[in-house]
Amino acid sequence: MNDPVPDLQHPAAENIEYRVAHLRERLAAEELGELGVHVDVRGQAVVIAGTVPSARCRDVLLRTAREELAPLAVRSDVVVAENASPDHAEELS
């Protein structure tokens, strides 16, 4: 999904670093606080990267970021960890 290019003259696009810092604080204080997620400004977009334990966590994370950073473009490089039980025994040699 491609987000529209933000209008950097728009008041909400000002102080990007301040807004990203506020997002980091919000993520640390809320239910996602224990996640190893990085939020960085890259050009005209904010990139969120890291690994989360579930698709639900990823969805909450991205929804929170988009709410906090609107109308800036938010790009996701978030991976959902595979934590399912193995379906077969491991063979040791």
C-alpha cells in the first residue's frame, strides 16, 4: 500500500523529529512497550522496522504510528515472529 506523498508545508508535517520522538514514547508506554521496534525518518517518510510476536501487535503498532504521524507517509518493515510449535520432532545426529 503506497501512502500519498505528504505536503511538508502542512502544519502536521512540521517538527517530524519531535513527532517521531513522541511516537516512540507512546509505544514504550503502551502495550507494545517491550517490542524491539525502531522508528526512523528517511526522506519524506517514517520507517518502522523490527520484529513483533503477532499480526495483531503489528496491526496495533502501524495503526498507532499512522494516527500519531498523519499525514506523513509511514512505511513498514515489521516482521511477525514465527512462534508456532514445531510440527515434527527434531532429528539429532
